[in-house]
Amino acid sequence: MSKKILVWFRNDLRLHDNEMLVEAIAKSDSILPVYIFDDRLFGLTDYRTLKTGNIRAQFILESVVSLRNSLKLIGGNLLIARGKPEDIIPQLVQEYDINEVYHHREVAEEETKISSLVENGLWKFRINLKHFIGHTLYNKEDLPFPIKDIPDVFNQFKKKVERDAIIKPCFLAPDRVNVAEVIDWGNMPVLNDFELIAPVQDARSEFEFTGGEAAGLSHLQKTIVAIQQASAKKYILASKLSAWLAMGCLSPRKVYWEIKKIESIPNAKGTFSQILLGLLWRDYFRFMFKKHGNVFFKAEGFSDQAVSFAENHDLNFENWKNGRTGEAVVDAVMTELNQTGFISNLARQTVALYLINTLKVSWVLGAAYFEEKLIDYNPASNWGNWANIAGVGNDQKTKSVFDLDKNIKNIDPKGEYALIWAS
């Protein structure tokens, strides 16, 4: 009897460096690649924000189309479904005589709960859900400490992993795949199906994100070329790779190894170090979520101190969201976020500090709004960063390192940015 493995894609929309896919192909006669659009990821949150706004939703749609096209090029396809994975996957297992289901494990509450529901549904048919971990630069088993002993202080984490852990090479992308016989592979939804409107490119933006592995790999190569061309100048390039990393269109190991090739070019080491630092922060927050669970989603976080909010809390939040606070740089940043789905890390810190400390609004509202708007949103980095800025994160000493006035000056030293992004 032939063996069939269902490969459930989530935030891992690539062929390169995908251990789950490589192993599924190696250990089966055919695979059934599946992507499920779960309506729960497009609804309202408890904070009256959207789980996924139109800019990131468009990026997700493009990324899924890209994955389907990539699979077709090597003889496969991608089954598209819409609904709850815990309902759909057991149905597919029965319909296609699946022997095992593979997927990548997530770390945040809602995503892990869905995995558990799928696992429970499969267990009724004695089908195994195999978990893979492919979202981090360092594999969990290669860390110099167990998850429970990971340092809560980022600099300690960074020092120990850089000294004692290894970064593994990438898995090669498959060049051929056998897929199950499927009559109807399903149609791609459109934004309107989720009651979202198509985003419009803002003329003030110098960069446009296009979802998918091909676009991510292309941008990675453009980043490398830009680093090489700028090697005689002493400045750090903003790579803007995070959106493709968030959806798994790019592997963090792929980014690391490709950029490390040019580390020795004069003045390129600074850019390499900056990109590596960003990858380490991503790893750190994922491992912190694994260690501490969902404390990061609670308003009090790791602190036991009560926080007071402004009487006009709701009005302040609305003004902040819409770029109407009266602080020019903050309003400019929020306008750019709303129009493009992307702002720099320094800009994120700045508007978060302003919301929490000046407007006296609960940080969880800001984190939820970023969840809606950011094209590169991932739960661990977003909620972990917001908690630290609010002073309720697992490393509460970080609150003292943020300086709102200094940040504003660094973002807009000549007042040009605020003029460009004036709403």
C-alpha cells in the first residue's frame, strides 16, 4: 500500500530550506500539499481591531499563489480550502487515505490551540500529526540550554547562542514532487471574500512588498547587491526582509548564509551584523513564548504593578491610530503605517512609547492595532516587543533604555519625514 502524507502549510510558504516538505517527499509515495484560509484569522479581535488588515491579507494571498505556482513547476499543486483546519484536515485524511500529517509548530496561544484541535481530530482516526520547527535561525535542539533555562535577558541569550550554538545549513528545495490525485484543487479567495478592500499603493512610499517565495528571494538578492554597491560607504542598509520572514517565504537560515557570503566585503560587516541582530531578536521572542506561554498577551505581563490610564483613553487611542495626536513625527509614523503596512523598528518603538507614556493608553491596544496593520506581523515579536516597551516584559530592565525624545530626533533630524508623511 502506498504511503500518503498531507503537508499542511501555514507560515512556511516556501520550497527552500523546508525540512517538513523534504521529509514528506522522502518518506511517502505522494503528498497532499494543503493551505487553509481560516476565517478566524480575518475577524475582529477583543480590542475592536482586525486580526489581519487588507495590506497583510493581500501579501498572504500573493504568497499562497506563489507557493502554488512553485509546486506546479515541479509537478505538484496546492490544495486551497477555506474553513477551520480542525474540520477540513480530518476530512481530507479520510477522503485521500492519508497516513500522516506534517506541519510546522507555532508558539502563540491561538495558533497552538488550532494545532491541538487538529491533532485531537486526527487521533480519532489514529493518524499522527508530526510537528516540525522551521521558523528560527537556531534549532531548538542546537541551543546550549533547554527552553526552561533560556536567559530572559536578550544580551545573555545572544552571547551564549553565538558562542555555543550552531546554525545549520539549509535544506535544498525539491526539484520534483509526486502529489495525490485530486479532482478539484480549489480556487484562491480574493480580499472581498474576507470583507476587505484592495490596498492602494501610496505614492510617498519608495518600496512595495509583493508576497511569495520568488519575490522574497529576489529581494534578498537585491539586498546583497545593494550591500556590495554601498560597501565603500559607511551606512547600514535597511533590508526590509521581515515580511517574507514572517510568512515563511524566506527562511532565516537562507538569509543568514546568503548575506554571510559577503561579510568580508569592506564595510559590509555592519549590515550583516544588523541583519543577524534582527534574526536573533526573532529567535529570542519565539523561544520566550515557548518558555513563558501566553503571559505576553496579558496587560500586566510579568509585572505586578497596577497601571493607570487617561480619562480620555479611548479618544487618545483613536487619535493615535489615525495620526491625529498633534506630535508631528508620531502622526507621520502612524500615517506611513496605515498607508503601507511597514515602519522601521525605531518608528515602532517611538509610537509605542508615545501611546503608553504620553497618551496613557494600554499597550495591548497598540499591540493589537499593529497586529492588524503590520505586513510583517508575527505574534512573538510584536507582543514581546510591546510588552518590553511597556515595562511588563520578561526583561523589565529594558524599559529604561527607551528615550522618546531621542527617538523622535533620530527619525526626523531635519523635519523632512514629518512633512512627507503629513496626513
